[in-house]
Amino acid sequence: MALVSGLAGCAPEIPDAGVDSDTLDLPVERRWAEDVFRTPEVMVDVLFVVDDSRSMFEEQERLAAAIRGTPRLVEPGVRVGVLTTSYDLPESRGRLRRVEGHAWVDADTPGGVAVLAQMVQPGVDGAPDERGKDQVYLALGSMNSLNDDFRRADADLAVIVVSDEPDYSRTIDVHRYLEFLDAEVGPYDHLAQHSIVGPMGGCVGSGGQAMDGRGYLEVSEVLGRALSICEADWAPFLREVTAEAIPLERTFGLSEPPDAKDLRVFTRAPGEAERERSLGLGFAYDKDDNAIVFGEPLPPDTRVRVVYPVAGW
């Protein structure tokens, strides 16, 4: 019986022992293979920076709706916090918004998506000058301890800014801000900043109107992408940038071509027992890529075991 370990962008795990042919009732006259994978663990801090000035009521509602459709934000290993742009208000300066006692949301937060949707709706009584970069600089730097140590030194960072006006930060300019993030997080492949703001020249659309997002757009040109805040639906953009920041696996390449009709696929998520998946329901076999493809991405740190007869034997 052949035992091989496959790799499809995941760290392989070599099994301690061979396939238990008695348990799985595998015909001994065929050559069987076993590929074992483990999906990578995720450690990402996501920070929303939300404009809370008087013109942002509808935009905050639209952001909350987009978040409700992005469950990946509460995957294990992900931590999500929210800042406003009100640096000039002492109660908001450098401080994450707290909802129901939570300074940030993660997979252990009861009703995490709903709590986060509340967090990104701070109201519209904020300071008139939006100072998003100043807020990030303070919150992730000297005030991190006051934010329940939201920022983890070994985690990737994704910042998502939502504002209908330019950034009026005075403590830090774009160049120093990029230097700060580089020092705080490290190489840019562990760092992103995306903007839902007005494009250069401003905008008018079905989602409202806005001034340009100068001061945010320059950062996103280096570290991420931008979406016009005048677009009506932000959910696709939010799902895309979240998927980039929080990569989850769903495709696993096999080491040998299988006799596909007899594939046996098992998964074990953290804290759960191993369970068998059904061909055509839980997963499909992609012959062109010789890979198992699940219908949905698997959670971080999930063990995947594929047992199959090798084709031609």
C-alpha cells in the first residue's frame, strides 16, 4: 500500500501510520494512496477606519450591510477592530470603538458579525475634520495597550478606510505613515490598506456624493485598492479584499491520479471529530488539475485526508 503526502498551497502532514484497510474496507489487490494536508493557520488583524462626520449616515448603513455578508471576518485567527476619524475628540482619539464591552471582534465573540456591524455605525456626531491616518498611527502605536492589545506583533494587518472626504491628518503625512506601517508590520506582503472613498475629483452616484479621498488614495495605491464610495453596493469589494487578507484553502492537489469513483475524503476542523465528505455534495474532483475541490473554503488549521485507489492499478 502506497502512502504519499500531497501539497496544494498547504503544509503537508505526514501520517503516523498507513491507511487502516480494515476500518475503511479497502480491497488489498488495488494500490491505494493517502494524501494528507493541513490548511494554514491564519493570524490577521483587520482595522476599519470609519468616518463619523455628519454626511456619513447612509454610508455607515451600507458598510454594515456589506459586513453582514462577509462572514470570513470572524474566522479563527482573525481580529477586527473599528476606529472613527475623530482624532479631535478626546473620547475617540486613538481608541477603538467598544460595543457590548468588546474592543474588537473575533471568532469567540458571541454574535460576532452582528457586533461588528454595530461597531461600524458610530453615528454622525464626530469631529468635522477627518483624521484617519492620525487615528491609525496612535491606535496601533502608543495606545495599543489601551485598546486591549488589539494589535498582535506577529499578525498580518489590513486597514480599510471608509470616508466621503479627504484625510486631514496633521500628525503624520503619507510618507511617514507608510514608514510607520512598514516598521509596525514588516514587508508589504503582510500589509494592506484599502479605501472606500471618493476618487480624485470627487464623485456623484447612486450611492451618494463625496469629495475625493486624498490622503487615503495615495496609501491604497501602494498597499491595496480603492472603491468609489459613490458605488451603491460595497459587498463584492469587501468580500474580495477580505479574501485576499484572510486566505482560506478549498483546492488540494493529489500526488497521483485516482480512480475517482472510489475517492474517500475526510476532514477534521479544530476541536471536531474527523468526518467523511461526499463526492458531488461536499467536494468535487477536478480531473484537469488532479485536485479535490471543496464547495466552500475550509477553516484554518483543518486536516484533510484523501484516500484513493491509484488509476491504472
